[in-house]
Amino acid sequence: MTAHIQGVERSSLPLLAALSSFALACSAPAAEAQAPATAHRTGEFQAILTQRAPESDPRRWSERFQFRGDLDDWNYHLATESFSLYVPPSYEPDGEPFGVVVWVSAFDRGDIPAELRAVLDERRLIWVGPNNAGNRRHLFPRMGLALDAVRNVTELYDVDADRIYVSGLSGGGKVAAMLAVAWADVFTGGLPIIGMTTYLRVPVASSPGQTVYRFATPPPDVLALAKQHPIVIMTGSGDFNREECRLTAAAYQREGFTDLHLVDIDGMGHEMPSAENFGRRLDLLLASSAAARNAAAN
């Protein structure tokens, strides 16, 4: 496949304070008591997930992320964490496997915005977002909880292993960008929105001496996977992170990422994209996964 640097599009979402309303929705307190998740439950609900992923072990995470500090103060107990899930009503045990979208929020709740339920229904995707994993929390638990989400959802549901994606908004988009590349052996694609990070040194032209936020270069086998996986970077003409998104997309293209999509939407600011635009970008991930599966079969 070739890299795709897409042209500017006009947003179907008016330039309003969409991000503010999204923040209020995601920061609302949980209305239901949280219990351990049960297999094959459908609908929208809050739950505790019980299985820690091997990848979220502090030592393994430190090795992968080349983090030299002490993580004891930022380690977490999964029994005290909670997750927001949405499983479309069409899901059936032993039916067609569903894909998964792991959402990393910039805020304290991982709920699915109401307007995105139909988007996931149509595409047969499960949504799972860790709560209390917003920008105020340390990077380790934010990433660890996303990895834990994959471990548990793939055990509780019939999941298509080729369609496990990570997405997020703003600071959550930056975390999603890290996970899509540094844990490409867990996630099969990424959709970072209005937030970007990279393992490359990418100077920011408008700020001499500044670079796009960097993370450690992944192991060679993981990086090779990342270069083959679809990565869709979303920004807009009014996004203050636009330059970092565009520069990183160009750097990834030069670095040999073969399924890269930069979506720069005219009229979109630092905000959540419309349901239509979000769905169309999910379709890029899904099409790439289908193409890779067909190529493997042949």
C-alpha cells in the first residue's frame, strides 16, 4: 500500500464549542454502581475489568518505553479502576466477531459520545474507554489501562484480532499515537485526533528548538508492524496542534509508513470531529484491515 496524504476537507461540524460539551459529558460522575464485567453483555455500561495485561506490567512497560524512572508511585490496582463500554445490540455470542475501539480520553471519563453509537453499530465495533485516564494522570497508567482494556475485551467477547484500534482526542490522541506505534503488536491501527507524538525527531518549524513530543523507538519487529498498519491522523484548520500533526505525518511518510492517512479538515478546530467524519476515518482503518486479510488469504 502507499501512503495517503489527504487534501483539506470541509467539516460538517459547525465551528462551535463542541469540545466543551464533550468534556462536560465525559466528566459527569458515574450514575451506576460498577461491577466486574460479564461476558457478552451488550449496551452502554460502566464496569471493572479484572485481568491485568502482561504489557501493562511496570517492568515490561518500562523496557518497551525505555523509562528509567521509578513507577511505584504511578502504578495502579485494576480492581479500583473502571471502564466505559459500549457493545452494539447486534452483537451475539458465537456470531460474527466484532472489532474494538479503545478510546483514550483527555478527560476523566471514557464514555462514548451519544452520536457515535450508531457509527459503531454500523461497523460492528465495541467501544471501551478507561475512566480516570485523562490528561491529569501519569502516562504509565493511561497507557497501561488501554492495554488492559484489550486484554479483557478480547477475553469477554468474540473479537476480530485484525480490528483492534486505538483512538483518542487531544492529549488522549497523543497517547493513542504512542500506543499505535510502540504497541503495534497489540493494536492493528490508530486514529489519533488533534494530538500527535512520534519516536522520530521532528522539529517544529514555527518554534525554533522545539520538536514534536517524542517517545522511545520501538523494538525493530514492533516498528516493522507499525509501518504496515493503518494510521489515520486527524486535525483541522483551526487546531493548535495542526502543525505537529502535519509534520509528523510527513516524517512518517518519509520513514516508510505504507498505510498513512493525514486528514486535515477545513473549519475544524481543536475539537471532536463530527460523527460523519469520525466514521469515515474508521472506514479507512477497516478497509486497510480487510485488504490485509485478503492479501494474506491469497
